[in-house]
Amino acid sequence: MKKVRIGVLGAGRIGKLHITNLVQSVPNAEVAAIADPFLNEETVAFAESLGITKCSKDPQDIFSDDTIDAVFVCTSTDAHAEMIMRAAAVGKHVFCEKPIHTDLAKIRGAIAAVEQAGVKLQVGFVRRFDHNHKKVHDVVASGRLGKPHIIKVCSRDPDHQPMSYIATSGGIFMDMTIHDFDMVRYLSGSEVVEVCAFGAALSGAGYEQYDDADTAVIMLRFENGAIGVIDNSRASHYGYDQRTEVHCDKGCVQVSNDLDDQAMISSAEGVEVAKPTWFFLERYNNAFIQETKDFVDAIQNDTDTLVGAKDGLMPVAIAMAAAKSYREGRTVRLDEVLG
Amino acid sequence: MKKVRIGVLGAGRIGKLHITNLVQSVPNAEVAAIADPFLNEETVAFAESLGITKCSKDPQDIFSDDTIDAVFVCTSTDAHAEMIMRAAAVGKHVFCEKPIHTDLAKIRGAIAAVEQAGVKLQVGFVRRFDHNHKKVHDVVASGRLGKPHIIKVCSRDPDHQPMSYIATSGGIFMDMTIHDFDMVRYLSGSEVVEVCAFGAALSGAGYEQYDDADTAVIMLRFENGAIGVIDNSRASHYGYDQRTEVHCDKGCVQVSNDLDDQAMISSAEGVEVAKPTWFFLERYNNAFIQETKDFVDAIQNDTDTLVGAKDGLMPVAIAMAAAKSYREGRTVRLDEVLG
Amino acid sequence: MKKVRIGVLGAGRIGKLHITNLVQSVPNAEVAAIADPFLNEETVAFAESLGITKCSKDPQDIFSDDTIDAVFVCTSTDAHAEMIMRAAAVGKHVFCEKPIHTDLAKIRGAIAAVEQAGVKLQVGFVRRFDHNHKKVHDVVASGRLGKPHIIKVCSRDPDHQPMSYIATSGGIFMDMTIHDFDMVRYLSGSEVVEVCAFGAALSGAGYEQYDDADTAVIMLRFENGAIGVIDNSRASHYGYDQRTEVHCDKGCVQVSNDLDDQAMISSAEGVEVAKPTWFFLERYNNAFIQETKDFVDAIQNDTDTLVGAKDGLMPVAIAMAAAKSYREGRTVRLDEVLG
Amino acid sequence: MKKVRIGVLGAGRIGKLHITNLVQSVPNAEVAAIADPFLNEETVAFAESLGITKCSKDPQDIFSDDTIDAVFVCTSTDAHAEMIMRAAAVGKHVFCEKPIHTDLAKIRGAIAAVEQAGVKLQVGFVRRFDHNHKKVHDVVASGRLGKPHIIKVCSRDPDHQPMSYIATSGGIFMDMTIHDFDMVRYLSGSEVVEVCAFGAALSGAGYEQYDDADTAVIMLRFENGAIGVIDNSRASHYGYDQRTEVHCDKGCVQVSNDLDDQAMISSAEGVEVAKPTWFFLERYNNAFIQETKDFVDAIQNDTDTLVGAKDGLMPVAIAMAAAKSYREGRTVRLDEVLG
């Protein structure tokens, strides 16, 4: 079967990650070209080391290449929606990093373009492809424990990002919790109808100067009646803490963290076990490969992607509702945000 | 040193538990008398088997016995406050099962009586004496992890109580979450200032006919800035699920459940481990003994009890605020309830 | 039903433990009398605090008391066999601490006396009554995993005994591993036919001066074909390490240690969990109660005890074979020892 | 820095694994050529898909290619030693799958050739590169727990190999335990001086017809005084069970299995956790990559390989001693085998 030819838009950290995975781990894909407005020698050398010779600064070089079937949108967030629309306009399938945009109208525009063009769209909510969270999902979806009652997500980053990053991040709910909003939709199999968020700047790192929080707890109510709860911290200090749990009619399924190793060291001083893996690159390495494979397979087999248009829209809307709840000190219905 | 002589008011299930523990496990106490309005032959036989010969139907027999130093109030909840006041009036120390009352004015009256009389009061929030939760508390209180940011409590009962019990229980927040409200105060070392509660009747067992919930998630904000979250279910089906966790400035301390055993059974069919212990009598057996010892020690050594008057008042107020939040669909400040 | 009246011979540490358990936790037993050649005021006071008024220095006071149904033999080891024979001679049931003797002829004499008299004998291999090891036994005995192939026991004491104790202990195999020899018989449901023991004095504490080992590994072959292995250390330093495992035809059952608590403390420094409980009094507290209850029940219901005469003989024989293997550097058949 | 050019001898399952890893995961290596006497179209296509165009049936094509720096010996076991000698003769470094040979003289000949030629030799004991076992090694080697006393290895394959394989496997000690013999040397940091092995054919699969065992326990004594113990089963049925543990002067370090996931499913039926990963390809996937990287780095940096000549010789000698012990029913000194 013909390989899926891919153009990658944006070759920063996440772009390079996808390129490497496509080349090394997705046999039915090939990276045909890279376009990055900040293209430099280091990136060209990186590309060459992987056998990719077509590099440019202009995304149009990819859009106008008729041999290219699909694009990976790994540019800065504010260009995502535009890239989707340009790709759709020339009939190319799109894998887009999250979020599509922080403006719902822009997201809707991009989705409309994709639907009109009949191309596939997959949004990069990578955690759905992690073996642990997928196991929780699969057990819930199998129905063996009955209907879900409580969806719990613990999500803590290992350490603070620079304050310069925080300044333009869009706030904890849009920047960090957005992954968890996707996760609770995935695990519950239902849509969020209302949200109440508590947040606080407790770490002393300076989030308060941006009216932002480093610590948050968010409650959610789902269409199917289930209740969700997420707790977030910007700095766990012990590693990437990513636990999910669903309590159902007949029991509970939960996953703890992947650890650096399975060692236990016992002495008079105490008993020591391994830390969780440090951050998302270590924890979700295989999930990044898997989401890429699934996207390429969806193109080859002409099936739906596992994270589609609505999955690109809803977490942004929930993040907006959570931020509104946090600012206004009240429960916010999704309707208020979705219009 | 002279043994502390105790009169037990109410010899139902919890009364008998305290009597047995006092006799068998608290060497510096003796049960001098039992008073229970429903006294029957079975209870008299139970008492005799433990060497207790003074049984009556009238609590006055205990209040008027000058050789008795302290009472255990194990009557029905609506009589707790009155019993405390009568005990205080005759200078007897009081151990009172929770809650003191569901009316804050009554609680305040009882507390005022106790304070005026200068007698000791301990409220039966037994979980503070559990080795696991105490470990979480002690690590937080030691300051080694810095200030608390997130206080998490998971609390699920193994199975539904009869609907006849639910009808008069006062609702999930007053009947069940009240223990968790005490726990978050204990673990955070701070007072709750506002509460937001989501609840739902999802089990099909019929809670909705009493406007009650079988499933709840409650967010709390503390004076020290920390955020708390509790999740409750009336029916886990796999046992008593009681986990606590505090995420702090420098890390996290958490406890999982005590299990029936440490066995792991591995075969082609899968890997099986033990369930959590079934319910509170199994899980908190040692904690019940410990709270009794501590109360008796506090009397002998004339020290403060570990769960005092304010600890009797605040969880009831938080439960009222949570119920109000649940009914009104909004965040409720404790001020609104405490006046 | 009439309570079983018990006389306790020897009121040292283990005697006092059994007395306390009998009084507080075995409702169908009563301690009628205590005899201890070293009886002192402290022991009399201990007895009185539990309501036991008959104390003497002469065991004959117990043997000649016709109201006493059974004795607990908690004397020094060298007197065990004689006490059993005297008890049997006057028709009293016997609970005897392990080992009955370190001379097989003496054990056989005691067993013959017991059998002739038709009284019950239970030997104090307490670990059979532990919830964890019993679970392993029960899973194996149920047959759900098929026949046992490998029986594994890890048994490490928390710290060295005084060298004065080691000097007269009889050596690691007779003093310490003897419990494990009982355990492998219990778990395998089969008799040991040959043994090979490696031992070494590695700790620097001085075991070599008594030709004794502080570290040992012992392989065993069972009649049913299974292979066993035990590893021992006199000093784990992290607590009492007592793990058992049976690998069977269709899978494996194993138990890890009971821990002080279920806490996990995570920070930049690492992740810390609780130690195993410190020593046998903490670990096997409930097992001590259970073995006592079972003995008393066996008398009341006239059923077999769960740890009988052969269970008193065989671990001693295996210990002798292991010691011989250790000294002679070869595999030793049980026949060589049993004659 | 110039890439290390590698010729792969033998392109069966393990050869293909190394080729894939070298191409995809070892940037400073390139696979220059493949030689396999059974070369077929499928292998040529496999090679081409990885950009390798030089394939032949004759190893001489590799030995005579002066641009090739090193060879991977992945042929059938009986050809290993000859391939090493031919590679050494033409000055090529050698990575050789285990065992070098089952005849000590042949191994010694190969080692002598390598040493004379001054080329590097690495033997494929892949488990040394596993994150778990390496952690145990590193903790022991760091000395923080003092000297090792007990080295324990549990090693069970998930299921029986075909009896046709068993017929020519060389027996459980040479075929399976050989990895564990390497492991105990690695973990103890010391040489084995004597061995005692118990084995049995218990599964009913038919090992007895080859005088072979499906179940074994092996005790080992080390030069540094430590005692080792290995337990083996050919068929765990629940997955690849690979646990290691070292008890030292001041405490213990142990590793349990990597699992398929971190999920726990709790319901009235029980609590279920994930199985160990199924077999060595799943469990040691990263270790295979790591050993390859380390070999290539050793060549580029001219450092010693981590698994050298003596590591190729000693496990075979220990396996011979264990087999002899099993057959003769006695402890065997390594001297008897090594001469």
C-alpha cells in the first residue's frame, strides 16, 4: 500500500518529536517536507539525518505540493486554525496540535473548512493513546462496571515553567487543564454541562501577577449525570503525576503513575521506591508514537480519527467556562460559553 | 493512679463497641455503669460478661453517681446535646459521638455548658486516630513538605444503607461527608471558608425520593489558601474506600486503603489482589481503641482532648453549607451558615 | 457452654502474651492458674490486674488441680517435653510453645504420652494463623492453581539478638529457620525428603565464634516433587521481612509484608513508603490470638488441633538435617536424621 | 565523528531485532551489510526497508569488507565461537549473542583470539542493560547498603517452548538459567565458587524424556562470602516473571516486574491488577537498544565493553556445574568444571 506522504508545519520541539516518530516508528508514512518560518541549519541537519531533504521556510511549499497527503500542524498556537483552513482548502488531511485556537469562532471556522473539504482532522490530545488512561477508558466503555458516577483526574506538572511562559500561556485552565478536560470527556463518554473551578496562587512563584493560579480544583457535571473532578498543580517536584480514576455503578477502575523503575530499597532509614517519570516526554513517549500511527492508519483505511473536530472544540469551551468560573466565583454552564 | 470511672449512655452498636474497648483495651479506665432507655436482657448479659453489674434505663442513675468521672454519649443523635449539658451540669467529662446536633444553636449551647463547667469534651471523629490518616496529618504538620496546597479525600461506603435509614439520615453531607469535613480540617490545619458541592442520585437505589444524593463531589477553600476536594459514594461494592492525600509546596503525602491481606494471585486469568477491608468496624477498629485511650489519658493528665468543641461544631456547619450549595447550585461561604 | 479452664506454665514474655490473649480475646476460656518457678511480685500483680488470683512457683499446683482442662507450656525449651508428659499423665490438653525439644527421642516420647492419654496437643507455630500466610495456604490447598512446584519463604529478623542468646540458641536452623520449616510443610501440603543448606557469618556480629551463621539459604525437596527454598537473615535492619510464595502448575500466589501504614511520601528527594512492622509481636499479634482461639475451640468441639504432633516433630528433624547439611557441605536426606 | 559500520551475521529473529535497533535507535552506527546462510527474499525486503542494500549468504563478504568495523554474531549458537575467531582474525570488534559456546575450550579459544587481536568483545547478556536490574546493581555497587549477603533471582518464562526446542536446548541450566547466572555475578560483583541445583519435571509437558527439568532452584556461594539463590520455571502462565533482590549488610534492594499497565479494577468480584509484560521482547525492548548503544559507544570511545570475555565464559561454567550438581545430587565446586 502506498505510504502516506506528510508535510510538517513547524519544526520546534513538538514538530521534531512527530518527525522522528513518523520516520522511525510509522512504516506506512513518510515525511515528504518540512516548513518552518524559523528554519535554521540545525533543523536542516536534523532533517537530513532522517533522510528528509525538502526543507523550507514557507508553508506554501507544502500546501502546493500535490504529492503530499497530509500535514502536521506544529506551529505556534495562534497559527493553528489558519493552517487547518489552508490545508483543507487544498484537500490535505490535518493532524493539529492542541488547542486549535483559544477563540471558539476560529475553531468553528477551521472545523467547518475541514468538514466542507471532507478531509480528516485529528487533534493532538496525546493522552488518549497512553496505555494507562486507555485502559481506564476501555474498562468504562466495556460497561462491565456499569455506568460512570465519578470521573477523577489528578494532573500535576513536575515544576514551574518560566514566568515568561506563564505570562502568555492563556492561564492554567487553557494551558494545562485543557488536557484533563479532554481526558474527562474521553473517560466519561459524555459531554460537560457545567463547571465550577477553584484556583489559587500558593507557590510563591508569582502566578498572581498574571491573575493566574498554580493550584486548581475543578468540578464538572456531565450530560449522563456523572460528576467529574480534576486537581492540578504546576509544580509537584516529584515528577509528572497523572492519575485517572472512574468510579462506576459496580466498582472502580484507576491508574497510578508509570515509575522510573520497580525498585524498592529498604534500610533502617526507611523504604524508598522510584519516582514517577519526570515529564510528558518520558511518560507519553509511546502515546506520541501511537497517535501518529492511528492518524496515518485512519487516512489509509479511510476511517474516522480517534480525536476529531468536536474533541478540538469542547476542551477549549470547558477551559473558557472554568476560567470564567474561577474569575466570577460561581458555577458556569457550558451554554454560557458555547452560545 | 486511680482509674477513670465511666458511665456509658446508650448501649446500641457503637455504645457496645466503646464498652468492649474500655474494658479490654484501656487499663486506666473502668466502666462503672450503663444506662440505656431500651435496656434489655441481652444488653444486661453483655454487660455482665464484661463484669459490669450496674445497668439501668435512666441516665440520671449515671448523672447522680458521684463516683463516675466521665460519660460516653452513645444515644440517638437528637439526644446528644442534652446529654452533654446534663453531664456538664454535674461536672462530668464527656465523650460524645458525632454529630453533637444538626442544629448549630444546640451545639453552641452544649459547648457553652461544657466550657462553663470546665469539663473536657471529646467528639467521636474516630478517623483522626487511624494510623494512616494520622500519618498524613503528621507529615503535613511537621512542615517537611511545606504548606498544604491541595487536600484530597476519597470516602466511599461499601454498600447502601436501607432506604429507611436514608429517609431520616439528614442527607449525605450531614450523615456521611461530615467525617470527611472533619478530616480535611484535621489534615489542612485550617478552617473552611467556602464550599461548593455537586451531588447526584445515580445508583437507582432511590435517593432522589428524599432529595438526597448517593454520589457527591465537594470543593472547599481554606483560610490558609489551600483547596480541598472530597468525593463520596454510598456504594463502592468493593469495600470501604478511604484515601487521603495532601499536596504541599514541596511534595505530596497520600495513603491508600488497608487491605484484607497482602496476597497477589497470578495466573493466565489475571492478577488478583485483596480488597480493602469491608467497612468502618474492620478499618477503624484500632482507631476506636485509640480515641478511647486518648480521652481517658486527657482526663488523667488534665490535657486537652484531641477533638474538642470547635471540632464538634465546624463539620456540622460545613455540612450545612454543602447541603445549601447542593440545593442552590452555587458556592456557599461558611459565614452564611455560621452567622 | 462451660469455659475451658487453663493453667499456664511459665509466665515469661510469651507466657504473659498468651495469658493476656486468653483473658481479653478468648471468651470461651478462662485462665485458672499460673505456675512459674521464677514467680515474682511483678508477675503476681500482672495476674491480678487480669483477675487471676492463683499463682504459684510449682507446676504441680496446676497438674493436681482437677478443675483445669488444659495447660499452656511456656517454660524454657528444655522443660517442654517433660511438661507435656506430666500434663498428659493427668489427662490435660496441651498447648506447647515450639520446639517441643531439640532431641527427637524426647519429642517422640512426649507425643507417645499425649497419644496414649488421648489428650490434644497443639504446637505454637503461630504463623499458620496469620492472615497472609493462611491465604497462600488456602489458595494452594484449594487446587485452583494446580499442584505446587516451588515453595519460597523469605524470613529475616529485624536485628541481631544478643550474642549471649546466640551462644545457647541451638543455631540458626533450630532457632530461627524452624518456623520456616513449619511454613513450607504447611504451604506445600507435603513432607520434606531432603535438604541442602548454605550458611555464612557475614554480619561481623560474631556468629562464627559459635560455628553459627547469620545468613542462610536452604533448599528442600518434598515428597510430592515440589522444591522449596528459604532465605534467612538475622538482621534485616528494616523490619521483620516475612514473605511467602508458592508457584504452582497454573500460576503463583505470594504475600508481601504487612506495613506500618499505607502512606507514600513523594518529593524531590524521592518517594518513601512505610517499613514492614518491626518484629513478630507486631506482625503476628492477631495470629497469636487466633491460635489460642483455635486451640480452645478444638477442646470444646473435640476436633483435631490445626498444628499437631507430627507438626511438632518434623520441623525439628528438618532443622537437624539442615544443620548437618551446613556442617558437612552436602545434601542430607531426612531419613538420615529420622532413622 | 565517523559512524561505526556494522556487519550482521545471521538475520533470524534476534538478528533482525539488532538490525532494527541499530538503524532506528543508534545514531552513531550504521548497518553496512547482512550475511545469512538462509538469506531469503523476505530478509532482503526487510533490509531494504531499512536502507540496507548489501545482503549475502556468505559471512566472508563481511569479513573481507575493510570498511566494516564490527560484527554482530547472531548465527546459530554452535557457530558463535568460529565467527568470533574469524572476526578477530580480520581485526573486527565483536558483539556476540549468548552463549559463546557450550564447550569451555571453544570459548577460551575465542577469547584468546579476541585478546590477541586487541578487538572488543561484548556478549549479549541483555538484562544487565535493563533499568530495573541495573538499579539493583547500582545500589549494591554504590556500597550504601554495605556488602551483599543474599542474591536472589526469580526467573520464570511465560510458557513452554515446543518439546522439539527442549530436545536440543542443552537443558534448563544452559538454556534458561544461564541468564540468571550472569545476573547473580553482575549483582554480587563476585565470582561463584560452588553450586547446588535441585530440578524437577513437574509440569507434565514431557521434560523428563530429555532428562531435563521444567522447575529448578539453584544455590550458589560467592567468593565474597555471599549466598545466591535462583528459582526457575519454564511456564509461569501469567507472564515473564523476572525479579531480582540483594540483601546487604544494612538493608535490601529488590525489583518487581514491569507490568502491562498501572491499572487497578475493583468490584464486588475482587481487585484486579495488570499482568507482567508477556516475554523478553516486551520486557527487555529498551535493554536491547541500550546494549547496542553501549557496544557502539565502547568502540567509538575505545573503552571496555560492559559485558566482556570473562562474562562470556563464567555463566557457561556455572551452568555446567549446576547441571552436574543436578545429575549427581551434590554440591559442585566451580573448580571441578573450570579445571
